[in-house]
Amino acid sequence: MMNRLKLSVAALGLSAALATGVSLPAMAQSIPMPAVGKPKAISVPAADTYQLANGITVTLIPYATVPKASIYVAVPVGNNDDGEHVWISDMTSSLMREGAGNLSGAQISEAFADMGGGLGTGVSRDVSSFQTSVLTERVPDAIATLATIIRQPTFLEGPLERVRQGMIRNVAIGKSQASGQLSEAFFATVYEGHPYEDVYPTPEQLQSYTIDQLKAFHAEHFGPRGVRIYVAGQYDPAAVKQAIENAFGDWQGNNQPAQVAAPPRIARRVVLVNRPGAVQSTLRLAFDVPTLSSPDAIKYELMDSLLGGAFNSRITRNIREDKGYAYSPGSSIDNVDRNTSHWVYDADVTAANTGDSLREIFSEIRKFQSEAPTAAEAEGSQNYNAGLYVLGLATPSGVLNKTVWVDQWGLPRNYIERYVPEVMSVSATDMQRAAQGLDFNKMTLVVVGDLETVRPQLEALPELQGVTFEVFQP
């Protein structure tokens, strides 16, 4: 009570001083921020990794912060396995959670809720994931339920129609929005003739998939080969190992994860999508950059955050804060697969300033290429990347996610401990050299907007001279 009283009196005194115009001491008006300290070494719990007799890899990570544990099962089947049946893997995964074993979809949801968690599923190019986070004492039950969903889906007709109509609706919504139109044009351009080129299925495709097709897809592609199981948090190791053996140990099958050729390299192309009357343009700029396994990958990450990836990055300050052309622009390193990574810049900009926005983006890239960042900028990028990485390891699910990510990209497990020291060793000159790797002669630009307004602006840009402008027709 005394501390609160003193604080209230102090606050009243400050208010009175401000009201009467009395000047305050300089120290009271401005307190300098403390210097950022050196990052401490990361120490993650030692993982116990082993294999079941059928080849499934299991990783257990003890991390006793709260009485819960996260479970993640990765099955190596995804959109790469779709072939001509675009999104059949997505439909299969969605229907698997709608009934399995003797459980209905509602009972599956209730079971996970009773365990203190929920079921998460997802499909990427090469992985179907099933995950949950439950109370410590229910981890064996959650493992058994996940195994039932993955191994014994019932594929019922009733839920199929609901799932089908939801997917058709989502496709229609995506294709009606500028961001969806951009993705469709970008992937069709960059990955032309490659399995990655299809973003959306047609409504006719989605209407055609039958229960028998989904059952056949599951039977062919879901099996133990290449499966990884992760558990992180507080759990009984012996009970968890026994639960995994009971649930997955007798799973047999000869599933073959899809083998996809490396996608083509980025080419110098400009592709436009007409959106008549649009008051803003949606654009994506892409360059090839080194893959995650490259010793230069982290240098490009730091370059990215300083150039366009962070909220206070150079391009964001330029076209958002100074010029007001865009609201939330940003860049990132897009790790497409183990063979391919891109530096990608995305922005929604005012239609009348589309050319001006790109002119500023190009200018910031060229400036970075010709002049190394200041020591303060370089240190800021280091602290930003190191800090985000450490924050991502603050919870069991965060440690699990980092471990899954490292395995997914074929990186050594000690990458997690190495990351911060390597970030702090990157120099301003290293970042400049990374920026110099963005080659304007090997750059793809896709713009969705009102072409009557936008195209003349783009044609006037020096960086786009000599390029044949293509108009994408979905």
C-alpha cells in the first residue's frame, strides 16, 4: 500500500508540474535506453532420437515448463503426390479428421478437447502433418488417437460433401482476390511446366473426387516409410515410448514419397494480371538466392530483414512511412524446397504510384548493393534476427517447431545452437554482398492491377526495358 501511495503522490506531482508549466529536469524528461547486450548461447534440451522397427523416426524432447506436451506427426505425402488431381491430398487430409476407427469427426474433436488440446492438420508440398498439444498425463492417449486418424480413416460420404463445398468456396474466394490472383499468376509463371505451377484446382476437379479415389490415395501414399514423430514438453518417457510402439510399431506399407525435380530458375519476366478499376496494385518481385544448406543463407536472412523484411526496414520506411504508397509491404526468404530459395518482395500499393513504388524498391536494392550498411544498421539486423530466433525457442512447441524445421530441410541438429553465433558473425560487408546477389537480369515481377493505369508506369521504368510484358489469363 505504501508503494502505491508513493507512486500516486509522484504521479500527482508530475501532473501538477505539467499543468503549471514548471520545467522538469532533463533527466526526468528523457531517459536513454540501455544498450542491447550480447546474446547468450542457446542451450536446447538434448533430444532422444531413435527408430522403430518399421523405420519410423521418433524424436523426444524433454522441456518441463508446464504440465503439457506437444505432439507432431509428419507423413511424407503432400501436393507433390497430387499429379493431375490437384488438392486431392488436401481433401484426403481434411476428410481424415472427419472420422477414423470408431470415432466420428465430432468425437475426435471432443476427445482432443478432453485431453486439453485440439487437433491441427496441414498439407504442404511434401508433408501431411497432424499435431496437438495436450496435458502431460494424456500424451499416450493423444498418440493413440493420432495413430487412429492417420492409419484408420473411415472416409464417410456425408462429411465429404461438406468438405468438398468448403474447398470449392475457398477456391472461389481466393481467385476473386488480388492476392489469390497474384499467387496463381506467379506460380504459373515461375514454375511453368513443373508440378509446383498449380495453385488452385478447378471446381470440376473438386467435384469429381470420390470416396474410392480418396481411399486409394490414402492406401497408396500413407505408410510408415519416411514418417517422423516428435514429442516435446513434460511427459513420462517410458509411457510415451510404449504408446508410440503400440500405436505405430506394427504399421506396415510400402509408401513411396514423391520425387520432384528441381524447379526452374528465376527468369527475367514481367507478368501482368488485369483487375479493371482496382485502386491499388498487388505486386511480387522475386530473385533466386542461395538455399538453406548454403553457408551464405544466414547472410541473406540478415540482408533481407534490413532491406525489406522487418517493419523498420529500408524499403518499408521509404514506401510506407515516407511516401505513403503502401500499408504493409514486406520481403522474405521463401525456401521453396531443398534445391530452391527465393528472395520475394510483396506489396499492395496505390495504383497511381505503382511505378513510383517499384522505382523506390529498385533504388533501395541498388543502394544496398553499392554501399554497405552502417554499423548501427548491421547490429540492428543481427539483434532483430537473433532475438526473434531465441523467442521462438521459449516454449516446448517452439523447440519442437524448430527441430521439425531443421529435419525438414536436411540441416544438422546443431543448427539451432549455431544460429545465433553465426548471425552475430555476419558483417555489414557480408550483407552488402548478399544484396549484390539480387540480379536484375534474372528477376520476375508479377503485378495485379488496373492495367490501363499501371502498365504505362511500368513500361517507363529503366529496370524493365527490353522485357516483353505478358498478360496472364487464368
